[in-house]
Amino acid sequence: MEAHLHEWVHLLLRWLHIVAGIMWIGDSFLFMWLDRSLRPPDPSRPGVTGESFLVHGGGYYVVEKRAFQPGQLPPVLHWFKWESITTGVSGLLLLVVVFYLGGSAMLVDTSGPHLPTWGAIALGLGLLPVTWWIYDGLWRSPLGKSAAVGGAISVALFTALAYGVTRAFSGRAAFMHLGAVLGSLMVTNVWGNILPTQRRTLAAVARGEAIDPAPGLVAKKRSTHNTYMTLPVVFIMLSNHFPTTYGSRYNWLALVVISVAAAAVRHFMLVRTKQVAWLLAVAAVAVAAVFYLTSRG
């Protein structure tokens, strides 16, 4: 009965995690796409900075983007926030159910020297706040002013983390903890940066104050980061069912290469111009390289 209960809890948590993730990813990508597809309104209208026409369900939808106007708030304002926290909490609970309650068998490689179960759990949970502190510090520092420099350092740090984590945990557990790290960064971006910025801005609008655009631009940058982390996280979720990925001795390198390829695909998906079509070729070569790496055992 206990095993039966454990399996159903696992199944329902995974279902919740996937459903919430679909909603969050869909919202995130939609807003990123909208920002790139908005065109100046014709004819121009006061306060409207861009518009986009969409077709769906037998009709047209007109989406407008409006600048904040002091003292002017819409009567109903929709927030997109619960999807992210639901995805994050359900993912953390999955770590507990799948790895932490199952003893050390799935958490560490017991065929050789390994961390005790309590040490592996402490390391897994400790990674979440530590990686946020490093990530947030990097992108608040002068190095984070340049997207290229900050991005290169982020990839280097993720590579080092992937190498270290795959040495501390079993391959499967390592992949899922790396996914948890990326997911926690995304959730904390939303609840620790994006939402507070939006609340402060709306409070200033309600008070009739002039709006400082700088905090909003920082929040926008974090939203952009989230979309780059999304596809690697989805790959990690799927890799859970394919031991050839996490079971390879080059699993850390395979994951890094796939993550970079996924970020390239993300960029093409949202830009969609011939000038960046070469990114798809880069992604294809990266996948071929990972196939070769994982075939080496």
C-alpha cells in the first residue's frame, strides 16, 4: 500500500508540474513574441506604443501595449504569476518524493564512494539559494551590464556546476537537480524581481508619480533570461526517461551542449528572421555532438 501511495503521489505531482509548466512557458513565450511583433498603431493613439493583430477562434484579437500614465490604471488588470510558483513548488516536491524519500539508491551512485544520504540532500537543497545568490549578484554587477559578458560567464558557471553535480549525485539525480537549479532561478526571478517591480511601478502610477523606466528594464531582462532557461529545463524533464543522456560518463558536457543548443533554438523561435537561421544549424551540430558523446559510454 505504501508503494502504491508513493507512486500515485509521484504521478499527481508530475502531472501538476507539467500542466503548470505548460501554462507558464506559454505565457512567457507569448509575451516575448508580442514584444517583438508589436507595430506602431495606425492611426496613432495617445498612450499606445504598439499593437498586434492575432487570429484565433474565428475572429481577430487586437493587442495593444500602453505606456504607464501617472494616475491612470485599468479597472481590471490580469497578472501572470501563479503558474510559476505552482511549477516551482511542485518541482521541489517531486525532488523530495522521487529522490529524498527513496533513500540513497536513486540519489547517489552507491557502487563507489559517495555522500551519505543526509549530505546529498543538504547539498541538493543548498544549491538552490547559493546559485541564486551567484546568479543575481552577477547580473546586478557591472559584468551583467553586457549581455554577451554576463551570458558567457553564466554558461561557464553552469558548466562548472554541471561537472560538480554529476560527480556528487547519480546521473539521473544530477540532471534533475540541475533542472531544479534553473527552475528555482526562474521562479525567483518572477517572485523576487519581476513581480515586486511591477507592484512598485503600479503603486507609483496610482499615486500619480512619474515612472522611472529603469526598474522595468531590469525586470524585462530577467524575463528574457527565463525564456533562455526554459528549453534546457524541458530537456532535463524529458531526459529523466532516457538513461542514455544522464548515464553517460560525459553527461555533464552533453547537458551543457544541449542547453546551449536549446538557447539558440529559443532565440530563433522568437526572432524568426533569416539572419539568425544559422542558429538552427548550430543546434543540429550540437545535437550530433551529444549523440557522439553519449555513444562513447
